[in-house]
Amino acid sequence: MTESAYALFLDFDGTLVDIAPRPDQVVVPPALPSGLERLRTRLGGALALVTGRPIATIDGFLAPERFDVGGLHGVEQRLGGRIVGGDPASHPALREGVGTLQQAVADLDGVLIEDKGCSVAVHWRLAGEDAAARAQEAIELVAGALGDAYRLQRGKAVAEILPASATKGHAIRAFLREPPYAGRRAVFIGDDLTDEKAFVPVNQDGGISVRVGPGETVARHRLADPEAVRALLLAWAEGGAIDPEALPLA
């Protein structure tokens, strides 16, 4: 199949870049933004990031390039320069919950709250065992109080409250309804529990799912780490054969 047959969707943390102790400390290799731009051109524009990060944060990391993004697990979406969704004012109950959560973890060393406007994440990668347990209890209580309109999503040393309708799988399917993605076969590369949930609809729709790193997975293929992902994408950007089905099986 030629490159025009594929639509490429990429997670960010743990996939394009290595996980860092704090979300703001990730390091983007200098060659990555321009390499992604060359690959996007080769794919006829059908390249998007699908991430738990806000669109503005992705823009900051990948400057000066600007890509299509499904941000906040699809709460906000930018396609062809047009952004829809992502207004914090439309989530008053969540905003109140963020304040409650901030008070609950204020005295916990190593616990970080990442307020994304339309979602909120609590990170405990740097916390001790007791503080981590208390942080998890706090976010579970806030999520429970918010009810069915929101859900609690767990990742690697992080949990996040976000609108129940927001998933990476929904975001990918939304892109695939619009040009230049429509009519192409989805290729999704991700590393986390949130990505595992998106692998399911990608597989159901006949796409290609690629897990980054070790662990059980429903993905069909696997890459060892973000360095391997970057090497693959840069090889594709420089004219190498785009053949996702030839990747190692999971």
C-alpha cells in the first residue's frame, strides 16, 4: 500500500517523547518537529497527535510547527487550523472539583495537579507511597462526586478526571470522517492505558495498532520505546517505505 492509504495518529508522552518526572520537563529532540512536518507532507496532511495534553501545550513543545491535534483525549480538536471544544466555562462542576482537589493534596509532597481547564490530572510519580495513596483517594472522591458526566482515567502514576464522552478512540474516529483522513486506514501508536482503550476501536475498524514499550496489550504490533518510534517516523519522513504491517508483532 502507498502512503496515501494511511492516516497516522500519534500519542505524545511515552510515545514521541520519553516520560519525565514532571509533565513540563519532557524533552523534545530538535529533529522531531521538522521530521513530523516532512512526514505529514508525505502523508498528504493525514497526521495528527491524539493526546491527553491541551493543544496549546503540544504547540509549545513542537514549535514552530503546528499539527492537527485531538487534545485532552478529544475534548478539544484542531483540524486544518480550526479548533472546536475545550472551553473550561462549559464545565462548571469540574472547575469546582478542581478547587476541592487542590485543597485535598496541598500538603502532599511530590504530588502535582495538572489543571487542563476541561480536565484535571493528579501525578504522583515523585511522591512517597503514603502521599501517592492519599492523592489517589482524593481524586477518586472528587470524580465520584461529579457523577456520570465525568470519568476517572488512570495512567502511569497519574489519574485524570475528564468528560465521560472524551476518549482517544472517539477522537480518531472523528478525524477519519474528515479530509484528508477520510477513506484512509488508521495507524495509531501509543503507550499507555488510555491508548489501550483506543486500540480497540482502531482494531475494530480495520486499522493498525502499535504499542510502545512492554506490557500486555490489545495492539497488533509493538515498538520498544520512544526512541524506536522516532527512528521509524524519521525514516518514513526521509522516504523510507511506509509499511506499518511489517512492524514487529506484539
